[in-house]
Amino acid sequence: MRFSALAFASVALAARPFINEPDTGIDDQLGSIVANGSLPPLKSLAGLPDFDWAARHYMNLSSYTYYRNGAAGEWSYRNNLEIFQRFRLRPRVMVDITKIEDSFETTLLGHKFSAPFFISPCARAGYAHPEGEVGLVKGAAQGNILYMPSLYSSRNRSDIYAARANTSQVLFQQVYLDDPSINVTAALFKAIEANGAKAIVLTIDSPGDGVRHRAARSGVGSANTGYSLFTWEFYKQLQTLTTLPIIPKGIQTVEDARLAIQNGAPAIFLSNHGGRQLDTSPSALEVALEIFEQDRGIFNETEVYADGGVRYGIDVLKLLALGVKAVGVGRPFMYANTYGAAGVKRAVDMLKYELANDAANLGVGDLKKIGPQFVQWKPSGWWS
């Protein structure tokens, strides 16, 4: 009997179990604590996946499901997490890496931050902690990284912006445009300017409602529903309504990345909505690779941000290696917020530590000089 390699690979991939959080011994050490409905001591958590594990045991089912759910069969959610391991690193040795942390400072639209990663917009932070988005604002300030509050936050915008360490703390405000009328949008943008935001992050990858089976079972669907109008002509209209830069979030093809630049986007955001909107849509890493292979000049013509499935320092490095300027992290910070600002700051420190040491072990002495040569961009493994 003969079997094709492709058929074998397809069967093996279908049979391979999905691991939301890798087995690193956390159940053995901390299982008894969460069994009592308590959060483990913050200092006992070792990496970003640990926050997911802790939140899953601590939060009520519907609240956790709101953060965790993905679109339809959740294949994009799974791919977002698994895509990074399909590309092997090419570590270089005998390189001076002792000043790697000096190269962390990153400028985004003229604003300086301590690291090339940020907190992506996620709705309903109050599901994890009574203070909601306040913990994310404060944790971002303590770690000196960018936070992008969601339009559909648990706290109102005035509370969120009042929680800043000072008026110099930079926030980029995410928006949906459920009501596309110009007067309503102009009023929204004016209010966001008055709040003190330094940019508007326009989510464009959800013109329709997300089909989310897991969420439907718990009655926690999309924050925005119905149809929304998005065209590049409309985007150009929006630019006349505010002095703030408008960043289109949800770019998933090289063609749309180029169109965004042609229509004056000051930055673009590669994202598939955390795998929550259109199942089997590509991960940001796949989109970044497509841009690199087909139109890599885009990375020099505008600032490129990306998020989706980032859990480790090496994930950040792979996106930076292609030309991404800064990397967004969403769910891990929402889970970290179960501990409030202290948890968010702890997550920032964890990712900085991993980023520095992974870069050092990769032989990168300066993050500004990382490039595609540090990764084997041909997928490895039987799933390639």
C-alpha cells in the first residue's frame, strides 16, 4: 500500500494535539493553589503563557472565554501560536552582545519607549480585574511601553487617560466605526484628541461580525457587531477629521500594505484580530514574510507594527528580523491584568528579559541591526 507524503503530513497534523500552554511543570508546582480558586504568587510565574494558565483557573468561564475565544474552529488562533516554531533560528556565535539592552529603545511615530513591543488593544479588561484598563495603563507606565486602549473598554476613556502616570505618558487609542456617519466620527475623534491620545488605531479587519463558536456557547460575542463601512476613500476622509495620525490595523496582504502607504498611512498594523474574526486568515508573521518577499521596501516607507500569538522573546525577534518596527502583545497582558498593574509590569519585565537573552544567544548585539539572516525562512518540520 502506498501513501503520499502530503497525505501523511495532513493526517499527522490533524492528529497532533494543540497545546495552548506548553507543559513546563507549572501544574505540578502550582496546581494545588489554583485548585483553591486562588491566583498563584506573582513571583512564581516564569513566562507569559503562565498568565494564561493562571487566568484560566481563576477567572469565571464566560470572562475567560471572552479573552480566549477565536473564530469558528479556531484554526487561525492555533496558527498564530504555532507559526513561530515552524521557522528555525540561525544563531551566530563569538559576537559581543553585552550592550544588547542599550538598543531596546524604540521610537514610534516620534514617541520614545523602552522596548520594541507594546500592549495591543483588547476590550473589556474589567473581566480580569475590577480596575479594568487602569491596571494596563499603570503597568505600561511602569514598564515605559506603549498601551493602546480599546474603544470597548470596561472603563470610560476619561478614567483611562486620568490613570496615566502623567500627561506625557503616550497612549494610542483604538477605534471601531460602527456608525460611519461623518458627524458621529468627527465627534469621536475630537473627544479622543481631548482625552490626550497621540494616535488613532483604526481596526479595519472586522467589517462583519466575528463567527465565534466558543464565544457563542458562553454568550460573549464580539464587542462590535453588524456591518461597518471601510474603503480607502473613506479612510482619506477620516484623515481630514483629526490632527492625529490614523493607523490602519488589520492589514493581511502585501497589496493592502502598499495601498495603505499610497493612501497616506503613517504606520500600518499587521494583524488578524487575534484569530478572532476570520478563521484561516494569515498570522502577522506570515503577512510580514509575504511583504518581505514581494515588496520589502514597505518596511522602509512606513512604520510596520504586528501582533498575534506572541508569547516569547524569540517570537518578537522573528518579527523584528523581517523589518517589523514594534510587536504587539494582547491576550498575555489581559491575563496578567488579573493581578492588576503589578501583573502587567511583571509581564513587561518577563518579555524584556527574554528578548535580551534570546537576542544574546542568537548573536544579535544590537536589535536595530537584526535582519532576516538570523532565521531560516523555509519552514522546517513535517508540517511545512
